Amino acid sequence: MTRALVLFAHGARAASWAAPFERLRDLTQQRMPDVPVSLAFLELMEPRLPAHVQALAEGGVTGLTIVPVFLGQGGHLLRDLPLMVDQLRADHPHLAIEVAGAVGEDPAVLQAMTDYCVRAFGSAG
Amino acid sequence: MTRALVLFAHGARAASWAAPFERLRDLTQQRMPDVPVSLAFLELMEPRLPAHVQALAEGGVTGLTIVPVFLGQGGHLLRDLPLMVDQLRADHPHLAIEVAGAVGEDPAVLQAMTDYCVRAFGSAG
């Protein structure tokens, strides 16, 4: 059984937007060298999640965890992602798909963002 | 001189989306009880940044730091925010406005997100 980790992000027109997501993917990959870690997008950037999961399944992956790299749980996570995951489960019945909570809801991430806000205010003083 | 900290976020249709941003504001406010800490949005949620800055200026604030609570530097931060800030500086020439980098570009935030991704994969196993 090969499990993969997919970081799911929104996507944007500006190519520069992807940079921190690519760093996040690379940092996570370094921490888990034996796990395929990849990025997939909701819109505007490639690969899109459904095509990416299709490729992973064809490549022999039998399970995957999707981590939404979003700050808040808006319509994309409350509605779009569950619909996509339902369709993915229907299309790939032998693929075990888990969906984690949004990165921005994690207390340690919130703490790091708080530290950053405090520092940003202090250094601008 | 009264300086304020404004956390600038995208906004969304789903009210639930704002929750982590409100927690971030509250956590930051706890760390800096003497500084006015507030949230303002680009679109879809109130207050919008220009009206919010206007209100702060009318309330006696003489300087502010804007921290973009965005993961990536896309069109909103590369184009929309600079245009808004240029206009704010023109409208409020006595207000000192600093703009920090995006929260998601901070190495410690990226580290916390990496930790979360690793944990999310492990706990789904």
C-alpha cells in the first residue's frame, strides 16, 4: 500500500502566488522522504485535484490524505472540496481518501501567525 | 501618536470563513493589549480596508501597520493592495502606513504549516 499526501491550495493567476505552497511541499517532503508529497489546485493553476488524483491512482497510490492549505473554511472547503472528494471516491472506489482540516485552523499555525503579526508591528515601529 | 495594527484578509461569502482570522486578531490583541488590533477585508466581508482606515484616522490613529493574512502573494497583494494603499496615503497624508509581507511567506508560519501537514498525514494513517 502506497499512501500519498496531497496539499490542496486555491490557485491564482500570478505564478508568484504558488511560491510558499511549493516551499511547504518541499519542507514537508523533506520531513517524509518516503511519502509522495504533491500540490494540487482548485482553480487557475495545474494540476487540478481530480486529474492529479487520477494520475496518483494510475501510478499505484492506494490511499491519500488531502490537506487543505487554506486559512479559513469558506465555500471552497465547505462545498467545493466535499463535492470533489465525493466524486473522487465514486471514480476511485479502491482509493482510501482522507481529508484533513484547513491548515489555518490549526492552533500551532495560528500561534505562528500571531507571533508574525506581533513582530511585524514591532519592526514597523 | 497612536499606532494601530490591521490584519487584512480576503473575505468570503461564508461567515464561518472569518473564524480563524478573528481568533488571530484576538490572540494578537492579547499579546499587545495597548495596541488597537482589528480586521479588515478586501471583499465580501465588512469592514473593507478603505472605510476601516478612514474610521481609524477619524478615531485619532496616526499610524498603522497592515499585515496581509494571505498565504501567497497573488494579484490581491501584488496589485490590489498597493493600489489601495496608494489611495489611502493620498486620502490620509498625515497617516503613516506600513505594509508587512504576507503571513504565509514567514518562515516560522511555513514551519508550523509543515508540522501540521506531517501530523495530518500521520494521524490519518
